[in-house]
Amino acid sequence: MKELIEKFVEESESKLAENFKEGKLFNIFNELSVNTKEVKHSLMLKSLINPKGNHGMGDAFYKLFIESLCLTDKEIWLNNIDNINVYDEYFIGNEGDIKADLKDKYWGRIDLLIENKKAKKAIIIENKIYANDQPLQLIRYNNYAKKAYNNYTLVYLTLDGKEPSFQSYLGNEQGTIEDGAEYQIKLNDIKQVSYSEHILNWLTSCSKVDEINNPVKSIIEQYINNIKELTYKMESINKNLLLGEYKELLTVITSRDIIEVRDEIRKDFFKKLKDKLDAEPLIKSTQFVLNVHQTIDINTVLNSNGHKRNFGIAVVPKEGEDFSIEVQNYGDLIYGFFNNNKIIKEDYDQLEQDGHWLCKVYKIDKDQTYGFYDDRLNYKLLTEMDDIINKLIKNIINNLNIDLK
């Protein structure tokens, strides 16, 4: 079994290196770190849906999108292309005093809006990747739509087609339906769609449109791969290997095993890093933190549910500026020096803008595009952890006396 595992790892890494050299790992959405940002997804969807968009394909993508929502026969107004406008982050303003009874008010921005203003009809799309529903979110948009349009469709778009939270469309946490509560929305009146099914099928149809130009086709195909990664539908090298000559490994390794090993490797890395920093003569103290200041238990921030953003190690050196070590955009390790005497806790998000933060990037692997929270990194961390940590600390020590403004 040991020889089989070693052979599997060797072949997997060889195929990955081959794909890397051929540019198959390149994806513009990952490169720009917009793969999980809802605002950027809304902008991308809008750019394709818009029949007046720069894609040059006219209403081809728009019509396919409307078909994917199964609205073509019921909503004739959607076919009046000249009067169709598509917006992202559409500002609906504030109605009245939002400090009053919020259930009767509206405020905020609609992620995606398809509107025929002349006909006073619209499709309102709330786009969710990982974020939770904002307070009374669908209620607020519904309140706006009731006043702005004669007819509209409320769409809730998520990765897997899940239902919105009770508080978003009913206004309470318990799921209670109140008699005569006009602000409440029936779940059946909310069209639930998903990236994993509706958006992927629509994008696939878009990529096959006759006479589609090559630049647009290439971007759509990359976007499809981005969505597949987010919805766990991406075909992997290891999947094909495991279904082939290495299927014997499946008899002894479970998905739970893989998750637990992944989490322990990440925890082990940070624990070893902290221990070695504590042993450095130039270091005064260290602690696991969130947002530089909040002391945290590492087991609560690195687990099978992912990781908390801005988790890392806060370090106080005996001389020089304090600094923090964390992971940026799920990818590279970073360490940022900051002047703790010039900031307060609430200023954390403004450190870089105010000139009190100087970020240094440390790539674990200069030849591959591994991210720290990429599962492909596990074997490298497992086998080369001490060496990676030593090099990182050496890199940090060399910058300890850096001056900030």
C-alpha cells in the first residue's frame, strides 16, 4: 500500500506540473482574487446578460438566461429588448426613517436588476455566494418592488439553491407566518435558483452559441471552471487517477479522513510556527489572534468549516515593530508590520490606508500556484513543513527592524 500511495502522489504531482506548464491552471477569476466575491459575480453576470453589453453577441446570452429562469412564456415584456436594461448593485435609496419600523421600509442595493421601466416590470435577483442574508433583505427589496413596478419576479440565487433565511423574507428568526402581515413574502413567490444548476447550464449554452467570438468564449469557459470549483463540480486529476489504476486507495481512505488530515496539517503548521517564533531570541511574545487584537483558540478558526479571515499570529518583538502573520485571499502567507502605538483596535481595517501597515508576501511554493487553503498543498506542507517554517522565520527576522511612518 505504501508503494501504491507513493506512486499515486508522484503521478499526481507530475500531471499537475504538466498542466501548470501548459497554462491549464490559469483562470483570470482566481488570478484577480474575485472568485468568491459576490459583487464581482454580479458584475460578471450582468455583463453577459446585458443585451447591449460589450460581448458583442446582442441578446443571445440574455434570451438564454431568461429561458433558464423559465419565464419566457409568462413574461412577454422580457422580449421587448429595446426597453430592457440590466444593472448590478442597483441603489434603491432609503424610504422614510429607517430607524422606524424597518419591515415597512426599504434601503440598500439590489445585486442584479433586469428592468423594463416603460412597462414597469422587473426581475430582482439577490446573489449569494457565502455571505449571510442581511437584515430583512428580501422584504426590503420586495417593499421597493411593490411601489416601483406593476409586476416583478423575486429571484434568490445561491451556490446550491438553498432557501433564504426566515428573517430575510418573513422578518423573524422562527419562521412564523403572521396573519395580515403585508411585509411577509411567501416562499413560493421567491424563485430559488443555483449556480450549480441554472447558472452552469446557462453558461454552457452561452459558450455554444453560433458564431460566438473567441475572447468571449474563452472568458465564459474560464468562468464555468470558476463556478465548478465553487460548487465542487470541477473534474480533478486525482479523481481520474483514483477511478483508474489507484482505485484500491478508495477502500482505505474516506472523505472524512481527508478533511481531518487537511485540518490537522494546517493547525500543525501554525502551532509549529508559533513555537519556533517563541524560541527566537529577538521575539518577546506571540499569540493566536483574529484581526491582530482578538485572542483566539486555533481549534475554533481552523476546522472542517473552513477558516476565519484575518486569523494569524500576533508577534511582539523585543525591538522593532509589532507584526502579524496570516493568510491572504486563501493563498499566500503574509506578514504585516504595524505600529501598535499609532492605532486602536477599531482602526484595523484602515492600517494600510493610513500608512501604519507594511505587508510582505511569502510564497510557499514559487513554482506552483498552490494556495495555503488549497487542498493540493497538503502533501507539500506535510513533507516540507519544518523547512517552510524555517525559511519564513528567516525572511521575517531579516525585516524586523523595518521602519514605518
